[in-house]
Amino acid sequence: MRKKRERFFLLSIVCGLTLVSCLFFLVSDKKEAIAEEGMTTKVVIHYRPSEDRKGEDSSIWAWPLNGGGNEYDFEGGDAFGKYAVINLAGQHDQVGFLVKSAESWNYQTADQFIDTASGLAHVWLDEEEHLSYAPPAEEVAPQTKKMTVNLHYYRSGNDYEGWNVWHWIDGKDGQQAEFAAEDSYGKTATFDLEDAEGFSKLNFIIRKGTPDNEWQEKDGDSDRSVYVIEGQDTMDIWVMENDALIYNHPEFIVKDQRIKKASIETMQEINISLAKKERLADITPEDIVLTNEHGTLAITEVTAAEDELANQFTVKTVEPLDLQTAYDIQVKELAPVLVGIGAVVRTPEFDEEYFYDGTLGQNYTPEKTDFTLWAPTAKTVELVLYDGQEENSPEKETVLMDKGEKGTFTTVLNGDQHGTVYTYRLTFPDGTVNESTDPYATSAIVNGNRSVVLNPDSTRIQSFERMPAFSSPVDAIIYETHIRDLSIAADSGIQHKGKFLGVIEAGTKNEQGQPTGLDYIKSLGVTHVQFLPMYDYQTVDESAPDVPQYNWGYDPKNYNVPEGSYSTDGATRFLISA
């Protein structure tokens, strides 16, 4: 094995300070939306602040579900309060928002979430932070006086003959508009609305008429309505037969029903999401077919909304589900889909079934090394071995690991494996294959994409002298710093600037003869130093040590491996045992 990096992680500092590593982490399961050109998710947010905040400058912080947020200004005011029109690129089923102090976080409301499955939503948030999809009274609804409407309509059978739009504004007589134009979506009706006193929403019915009966047939069970934006002069909307939603863009519309997703939520429950909403109250266990490689599983119960349109429901199985087995599920005549893993991993039943308190990771001895990985949702796991410690070293061998207890996978490599480079390759029931480092590894190659077997005795500190314990913890004086920042100054007098070795250099002074580094901190009377995270970072390229790169450390890659950019060479680094 090549020269070791500095054996520095939880070391006793020679000046008598105790070094404490501060390990924080952030977990993100960010799901980016697929942004079609020109497609946006539009939300119109109306806000009425409380009396004590009416004079404050505020803004909106909005984000797509599982996405990043941005700040948006309010565009103007209306009878309710003030409003903002927010267009988020892409298709999002849900959008979150809060109201905050403009350009600061001195004040903020609670998080709110908006259903944006149609790509268009108007919401009202009052001074008590109650959210609604309609104004509390028509008197405070937004107003406009004249507006041109382009209403796009789709029928699956392309049978538009006789169909038209009956539209009206509140308090006025209705009028008929014909589908006189055609586009790639379907038919389009264009008409104008006008009222000198102002109006707040468009109401319409799509109907089929004949010479003898103008109301021979009606599309949908209820009238459709959409609120205007204050002063709006043009409105483009898309609708589809037998669908109550009004859409902001045709890409939001699912013309054919399908199962969008199915996921295991508890050990006996599967949540099913359909592509579009419909009435689900009549679905029975007999309508559900759940199969795996052994046959068909019995469904005992279906839970769905009874009196409203919905696109999600839950089925319950007679027997507990095996998370390491692939399942297909079918609803009536819809095509079957693979069932994925959902919130089941956060349930007490999952913990009871799979909690494991044994040793995980690699367990080294000169005679053999045991490997144990906890992966209760994987179907198979392979130990992948590499021929060298370079980032591009080729695979040397794969070993199929044995299923152990409580969702573990185990294998043994005989002989002295010190320095062996490896990863785990996991195959899941749905066919997904992921490759991972060992989350319990204490050594890794440059940039941390592969783990390394480590003989702990080779890095164990033989003489480790701690400072005496305090009689009271309040006697501690704690100083927080950053590995790089502590020594990086050009006049620090420290040789290994920005490195682990730079931290422990003693007797260093700046050009004015003042102590620097830990000597300076000790001169302040500090007893303990807390370092910002110094585990292996995700976003620093350790193969380019001469390129300036900075990181606070809140993007962990290997929790138990020191960050390589703080080392003075390019070899494998280790966690040090005291």
C-alpha cells in the first residue's frame, strides 16, 4: 500500500487541547421535474397579513415538492390583500410555499402545500394562516373587466360534432361559443368576457346540442369554474372529456388512465397512484391482482376516498409482504406495474422485522475479513473487488454475498485483505442496480468512490494522553473552527496550509510575531476545539489538490473517512483509533 495520509481524525492535540469533531449532515431525496419547453406549473397566491404585519415588506418562498426553493415578490394588491403569480418550470404535482420577510428570515409563516396536478392553482392564505382554494367571500375575489379566453378541448373519440361551450360570469346571462379552431391537442373555442363593473371568474359547461335540444348531453357532472388574476386580459386553459380539472398546459393532461406508481407503505399495505383522478369508491379487492414469483396474493381491503375525485388509494394484503421479492400489481384492466418500496422503511413493523444490532462493515483479522451489509430491501448483493487503488482500476472479482439475519448480507474473504479495494453492488426486486461504498468503511481511495479494507492496528495511536476531566462541564471554553480556515492565511507561518498537518503545527507565528493556529487559540484560554465537519466530502475533487476548492463540509459522502483534500498526499486515508 502506498504512503499513508496523515493519521489525523480524533487526535489529542500536543498543546493539551481536546479536539472534538462536529459532524453534521443533510439528507436530500431531491427529485427534479422534467421541464418540457414552455411548460410551467402556475400558482396564484393571495395573502392577507395580520394587522401587526400589514406595513411590513414581505415575499413568498416557494418550491416544488422535493425541490429547491426561490424567493418571489408580490406583484400587486387586490380586495383580499396582495398576490403573486408564480411560474415554476416543469410539471409538479405539489408546490410548497411560505410567506416571509422580504430578503430576510426575520419572520415566516408555516409551510403550506398546494395541489398542482392540473398545473394551475389559485389559493388564499389569511391572517390566521388558513389556506383555501377559494376566496372567503366573492367581494374579496380578484377582478378584471375584459378578458379573451382560449379554451382547448379534447375528446378521445375525436367526435366534436354538436359540442360547444356555454359560458357566463356571475350575475350575467350565459352565451354559447363554438369550437371553431383546431390544434394538435383537439378543438379550440375563443370568446370574450366583458363587464364594466368587473368579474372574478369564468364559469362554463361543455355541452352537446342538436337542433331540437341544446342540452342533449353535458360533459361532466358539475359546472367548471376558474378564478381570474387581478386585471387579467387573456386566459388559456385546457380541458378534457369527463375530467373536472382545468389545466394550465396540455402536457399535464393524461389522456389515458394508467397506474402511475405503486409502493409498499406498511408491511401489509400498498399505495397505488393513478395518472389522473377519478371516483375510486367502487374499487373492490376483486379488482386488484397482486402477484410475485410464487403466485397471486390475496387482497383483504381497499381504502379510497368515497365522495370525491382522487388518484390514490390503498390496498391491504392478507399476509405480510416480503421486501426482497418483486411484486406486480394490476387494477381492473389497467396494465400492471412493479411495486416499489415506500414509507414502509419508516414504520415500527419494519424496525421490528429488520433491526440489527450486530457488527456491520468490514471486520478485519490477518487470517480473514468478514463483510456485513444491512440492505433489507435488496434482492441480491455482490462484493466487488478491484485490481488496484486508482479511481479507474478495473474489477478483479465479484463475490455473491449470502443472505443473513435481519436483512443483512455477508461474506468472508480468507487471507490478509489489508488494502483490498471494494464496493457493494445491490440488485433490487424491481431490477434497479446500485453500487455503493461501505457506509461503515474507515478508509477509501481518492474521491471516496471505493472503500478499502483497513487493519485497525496499523493506524491505532499507541500513546494517547487526554487532558484531565473537568469537575463541571461549564468550565469548558469551546472554540469552533474549520480545518482549512485555521491555517490558510498567507502570513500564518504554517507550512501545511489548509491541511490536517497544518492544524497540529506548533510554535507558528505570523509576521508580527503573534501566535497562530492552535497556539493562538490556546493563548485565549480555550480548553476545547470543535471543528466543522471533516469527513469525506461529496463535492471536492481530491485528485486536483492544487485547484482552490472550499467546502463547509455539510455534504457527506463517507461519514467515517477523513476528507482527502486536507491531506498532503494522494494516497488512501484512514479513520484513526485512539
